[in-house]
Amino acid sequence: MDGVHEMFNIPYDKLIKKISEKSGKPKDEIEAMVKKKIQELGGLLTEEGAAHIIANKLGLDLVDSSSEGRLKLESIVEGLRSVETIGRVARTFELREFSRKDGSQGKVLAIQIIDNTGSIRVVFWDDMADKYSKLNEGDIILIKNALAKKNRNGNVELHINKSSEITVNPKEEVDLPEAGETPSSERKSISELSEQDSYAEIFGTIVNVFDIRFFEVCPKCSKRVKEVGGNFMCSEHGEVEPAYNYVMNVILDDGTGTLRLVFFSSQAEQLLSLSREKVLAYRENMEDFEKVKHELLGQQVVVQGRVSKNELFSRIELVVNKIDTNPDPDKEVKKLEE
């Protein structure tokens, strides 16, 4: 791929990290080289452009791949074509049908896959959407000839079409997180987070707690159900007597900034140290939850999760996958000092 470094929009922080890892030079030395290069060219150069020049002078290839051309998920950036990667299905979404401007009908299916470096959304179109609509969470999927594009939220995702090749549960040994497991997360301060991050680990103090929000789901497949004429309808199982799941938000402060954390059902139970039955009991009486909210204030936690951009409020959030509600404060302070 000619001109690879000029074509691919790799964020500056990732460029510095890659150059540091590949060259063995510390990040601050690389950043000093970037600033010097910008000054040499009279300031008529972006930080990203200067970083690419430094990488080229050091003889580095910033697109990490194996000898077979297979990319880790963190190395997939906007504009890459013929992408080959492998990951485990962490989440599946419902197949949707839509009408195109020319009146033709289309289909789209999305899944989320993970590896040890991060996660990415994979989008299947039309016949490919039909063909892979039965993928399950936990399946391993090998992808070849995919296109990396940015979606409306500014996140990079992989698009699958007729020229793509898909192998489900290939017969090869791969090192991937188990289903429900969080990929390796880099410890960051809140001020360092950006929408380009995939997963991150944060240590901080809970400074605000919001009420739990409950929502109706199908008791058979756990998908959201819609109320139609007083009845609850599942797209797959028809009319059902709904079960309930829940989501909870808190605000974390680490001294560099604040961050909204999102806890879905099982993660909320871990945060609250309560069983599902006890959490569901608050649906009938949220006044009793006020005491629980008050007790959480000031609690220090370590959280790992997926970095997400909330477009409605234009803010970065963390969807929590793993939480430590009893970290050693002395050890955490030492980590921050390092």
C-alpha cells in the first residue's frame, strides 16, 4: 500500500505510542523530536505529520501486522482496505431492514468483536447480513478483505461485503479474551481519555450517583421489548411478559477531570454489592435507594471498560466491564506517580 503513512488517520497519541514501542525510545523523547521538527519547518506542520516524518526517518512501519498481514484491533484505522483480523464476538445486534433512496430494500447486521488490544464494531450488508445473522457471543471470527471506515459517531468500524471472506471458529489456536472478558486495558487519567481510545482503566473517587433506570426485556432472549397497545412485544418471540434489566450511572473524579461511568445489570450489582433480586426491589421503591447512593459517595474504585462517545451530550463515557470496589489506595497512588 503506497503512501500508507500519509493516507491513514492515526491519532497523535497512538502515533507517539507506536513510535516509542517500535523504536525503544521514551515517549517524551519522541514528543521532543516532533516539536523540534515542527519548529524546523516554521510551524507549517501538524503534530501527526511531524510524527510520521520522525517514524519514516527511524525506518519504522506504523501499521502493525503479522507476516500474514493480520492486524490487531487497535491497529485498525480509517481508510484501511483489505483488512485481515481475528476476534471474538462480544455482542450481537439485531438484523435490520431498510429502504434505500432508489426504493430497493437492504439489510444490515452489526456485531462487536474483541481481542487483547481492544474492540471494534463489524457491519455486514445485505446477503452477508443474512448469512451471518446467527453468530453467537463467544464465536471466533476470522475476517479478510474488510474496509475500515468511520461511522457517524466518529468511531472506526469494519464493513463486510461480497468480496470479504469470513471464517467462523477457524481451526487455529488464537490468544483471545473469553466471552464477557475485558481486553487488556491501559491505565489512564481521565484528562488523557479521547474518543480514539478503545478500552481503558481508571482509578478515581465516586462524586455523584444517579438513580437506577429499569427497562423491559424479553425473558427468553433479553432483547429490549416494545409496548404496543398495552402488550409487550419481542421482535423474535412475539408477545411476552417482560423481565427487567437496569442501567446505572455515576460520576468519577480522579483529580484531572470527571467522567461518567455506565454500569449495566451485572456490573451495577458488583458496584452495589447486591444481588439481582435486591436491585430489582428498588424498582418499586426508589426512595430506599437514596441511602445506597449516599454510601457510594467518596468510594474509591478501579474500573475497566469500553470508551464511548455520547453524541447527544458530546462527551466521553466509560461503559464498565470490570470493577474493583476495594483497591489499595497506597498502591494506586504509587501507580499514578509512576
